[in-house]
Amino acid sequence: MPILDIRNVSKSFGSLKALDDVSFCVSAGSIFGIAGPNGSGKSTLFNTITRIPFGPDRGEVLFEEAPLHRLPAHEIARRGLTRTFQRETCFDKLTVFENVLVAAAYGKPGRTAQEHRQHAIDALDVMEIGKAAYGRNADELSVFDRKCLMLATAMATKPRVLLLDEPASGLTKPEIEKSIDLIRRIAERGVTIVLIEHVLTFLMSLSQQLMVLNQGKVLAAGDPDAVIADPRVVEAYLGTRKHDA
């Protein structure tokens, strides 16, 4: 049984079909990669799954066989499906610890203040953010550290599925390597990951299954090596240089 089952999801903006009958399944405990050229519908797909800021026009989003596509965004997050964004979204004037504490309280309301604090500490530990950084304001952090903080806030909600939208964007090569290690740490804790990324080395290092979108449609899906070698993918996304990052 898949933990996440996307069935015939479509989304239009006027005459533009951003998503056109997209279907795929994600197995529990796996890392599922999504690639595609700019404008192919990748982020729109995450938007429709999480209803941030909109849901699908048609189709179904099933999480552990339960429909999510008509629930409000906060209820989807509290059921265990959380996302990050391309830009590093933080509360700039809150400290690192306060940012993560807000997420812990939001994701699991009704628990004690001590439980929320412990969830925040656990999430920061997963992302290897030490106590020396707890009191720093988010706007003082580097791009990489802000991305780590965004991941920590997501982890503080105790997700079962985590959608990551271009986590390697804007990072240096050493930072990309570090991000790969951190995402593996998240996966080792039993979190299912769906990953959008343009950096192909990043996707290929992590993904157990890969799907390529093009013009809102699923172009190819399956084993990452087979998908990357598909002539349709080479033509639509990679051009003639298979290993461009």
C-alpha cells in the first residue's frame, strides 16, 4: 500500500494547464524524486498536494488511503504531510529555537510545553544545529543554515511524509554534499521523502524512484537510471548532455 497516492490530479490557470492528469504512488520509507524543466508543474504539484495555496481542480490526493484534497492546509500538515519551499522560509526576527518551537506547537497541538520543546530540540539535533545557534535570529544565518533551519521546522511537526522543493538551490558543491547527508538522516528516521530538484547529481544520489514532468504531464517514471536514459527525457529536459547539474 502506498503512503501517498496521487490520482489524476489536474490544475489550470485560465487556459494554461499547469498539471494534466498526473498520477503516481510513493512507497512508505522511500525517497521519490521529481525532475523536469522550468514551468513543468513541479512546484504546482506540491501546492496542490498540500493546498498551499490551492488544491487541485480535479483528481485525488490520498495519504495512507485517506483523502486529503478537500482538507485545509493546516489539517494536512497535522496529519503528517509537510513541505518546504524553494526559498528559505523562516520568521526572520525569531531565534533559531523559537522558529522550530513554533513549528512543533503548530504541528502537534494539545501537547505540553515541555513536549514541544523536546520535539524542537530533537529536530534541531537531526539537522545538526548545535545549541550555540539556538539564540541567533534567523535573519543572521547563511543561505545553507536557513535551509537547515527550514528543514528543522518541518521535522518538528513530526511528519511521516516530507515534500522538499529544490533544497539544493543556491548552495555550493560542499553544501550540496552536506544536504545529501542530512536528507539521508531524515530518511533513516522513517520519514518518506518526495524531492523536487534541478541538480541531477543530487536527485540521483537520493532517489529510489524518479518521475519527470514536462508541460504538466508525466513524461517518464520508474528506476532513476532508466528514466534518465529515456530518449524523451533527454530531449525534453537534459538535451544532449545527460549529466548536466
